[in-house]
Amino acid sequence: MSNCMNVINAIPKADFLIKSLAEQGYTLEAAIADLIDNSVTANSNVIQVLIDSDIEPFQLFLADNGDGMSSDELIHNMQFPSSSPEGERAQLDLGRFGLG
């Protein structure tokens, strides 16, 4: 069986990174709020947050039924950060969590 893995370059965008890092102070609560915000923005109407506390450190899983992303959108969004924290947001975007 062959092991097929694609490696994709996701170099940070320096100007976005500097602004985003200046706004750090990320808590677990803010990280979860960021993920839920992303789900709502992607038109989710079902969001599940599951926690496995039987292991240390605990594991957290978040699933939704949102619109998802194309391969190109996923690659773009894996860059750290993918957009400027000062950029214009969609009307239904709930907030400015995270690193873009």
C-alpha cells in the first residue's frame, strides 16, 4: 500500500501575522467561540461540541453541518493568519475571534 501525502506550502502573510499576534491573549473559551463563529458564518444550523475528558490532556471535537470549503479555500485558510484582522467582515460574521 502506498502512502500518498501532498505537502502544501502555507507561508504566513507577514503584515497580517504581525497585527494578529499583537492581539493575542487567546483563552480556551475564545478559541471555542472562534470555531463556533466560523460554523455560524458557514451557515451551520447544527453545531456539536464534544469533549473526551477520560484522557489527559482532554480532547475537544467540534463538528457542524456548514457549507465547508473547497480545496483552495482550505489551503488559503491554513495560512497563519489567512486574512487581516482589520479586514471587512461578512454581515453575518459574529465577531473578530482568532487569527483570521
